[in-house]
Amino acid sequence: MKRLLALFCLLLSQLLPMAARAELPDPARFSVAMELGNISQARTWLDGGLDPNFEGAQIGTGLMIAAWEGNVPLMELFIDRGADLHRTNRHGETALMLAAWKGRRAAMQWLLERGAQVNRANRAEREWTALHYAVFAGHAELTDRLLEAGADVNARSTNGSTVVMMAAREGHEAIARRLMAAGANPTMKNDSADDAVAWAMRQGHYRIAQTFTNAENFAALARAAVTRPQAKPLRSLPAPDRVEEHLRMARLAEAIGQRGAALAAYRQALTELKTQATPPKVGAGKTASGEKTSGKTPSALVIRAKRGQPEQQSAALSYSGGDEAGIDQLLEQARAAEAAGRRTEALQLFRRASERIKAGQQ
């Protein structure tokens, strides 16, 4: 009898971990739980054998998601269980970069205090850094903190773009001056032979361009800018970032059954897409860039963007008609269904409209 009991206990001890591992999450479920900050669920999965560097469907590992959300207790849990502080996701981003991008000051400080590297291990390699991300997003305080921690002010991205080029492109004058004071070189060129002056002039940030060059060179550049066709301003990143945030919150709210909150988030995302400023007009029927206008009301801001690749971004307004008319019809149906109390139908229609708009961004 004792031998049978001992055998039973042995089998049970082997089966229980297997059962726990069988309930480990898939990447999508893991992402939702971590973005919601479900620390108890994370602890249960880790106790059941989950790899502390397991990657979710979006963002990356549990540590990366926690950094993205600014959830320091969740970060502590994953580090305590052996998460790799320097690991990169499929986009080549570290937890520190994600915290810098989202402006999570406390999370970034926590990572730095635990040895997160502000520069890539091999500085000769061209890769995006946390400083690129903080500057591009306009986080002045985080920029200062990274510089204090030894961030390379002249680090180059994968296409050779420098940190100060990020400030020039986005019009962050105070940050640009701070970078210059820290030793940024505005004459360094990327693979397209552009430098910080070119990016500032192209976006119409002339005060920033003046800080990069002498009066004579600036005057020559200004004359050239007046005589050549003006490019559209490309400040596309803030818009898709807000849209993505609203859509993410909609998915999360829907996943936990909060349909009212999901509907509100979908509405916010679509409003963000549809209420961007119309192109400024120069004379009748032309935009500031000299393009003919249709006279129709913009129905969506179509953004082509990749996080971490700002030089490849573009933005344009699309107008009513064609597929946009179909989107407007979906939105009208969604609002009508919501007003009638048919929330499930409204959610489906809002989701279809958002997916159709986002499909035009790929």
C-alpha cells in the first residue's frame, strides 16, 4: 500500500507541472494580460514554467510590455524571474527604448539603475537607440536623463540618421539646442545624403536650421527653399501613435467584456483619423505644395508609417468617394446600431471601419 501511495505521489508530482504548462498562454492572450497589468496572472504563468523572455503577439516580452506601460512592479517580477534586460524584440527594440518612446520616466529610471545599456554594445553598428526614440517623441526630460547616463549624442540609426536629425524633423527646438550643447554634429549625413539642416529646412523649422549653420549658409538654403517646390509637412508619427493607443485600448476593453469602453475607444481612434487638419490652400484649388484639390471633405488621414523608421513615414488626406464612402457608410451604421442599443453589432461595424482605414496604411 505504501509503495502504491508513493507511486501515486510521484505521478501526481509529474502531472501537476505538465497541467500547469498546458495552460500557459498563447502570445495574444499573454499580450492582453500583460498590457492590462495582470501581475497575479503573470506570476501564475511564471510559476507554471513560462519562459521569462516569452514574447507576446505585440510589443515583445513581459518586461518590454511592462516598460511600454510604465508598470514598474510588473518589470520587477520579470527581472526577478530571470528576464533579459538587454533582449531585443523583432523590431530590434529594448525595454529601455520602449520606455523612452512612451515617455515612461519612472520605468526608464528603474531600468537604468539596473544596468540597462543606453548605447548598443557595438557602437560601430548602426541601430536605433533609446535617445533616438526619446528625442523623436519629444521627451525633453528623458533626453536629458539619457545624456546624463552616457547616451551617444551622435548615434546613427539603421539608415545613418542621427539623433539631432530627429529633433530637426519634428521641430523640437529646445531638444535640438540641448543636443548641440552635448556635442551633436548637425553635418553628419544619412544614406540619403541628408543632414540635420536639410531635415529642418524641409519641414519648415527654420529657427532650428539656424542653430545648425552660419548666417551665410542659412541665407543660401532659405533662397533655395523658396525657389523649389515645397514638400508636404511630414509630422505623421504623433497621429498614428494616438490612433494605435485608442485601438489597443478598444481591443483590451473588448477582450474583458467592457463593450461601452471599447466603443468609446473605437470612436476616439476613428475621430483621430478623420479630424486631422485639412491641407492649407494657396489660391483656389491648390494646396500649399501646389497640388490640385478636389474640394471634397477629407474622410481619413492615410498614414504610412513604421515604428522605429521615421524616415519612411508619410501622411496624406483621402477624400470622400470610392472606398472612403464605404467607410463612412460603415461608421453611420455603427453609430445607428449603438444608438439603438445593439452594441455587439456596433462593435463589429466600428472594428470593420477601423480595419479598412488601417489597411490603407500598409
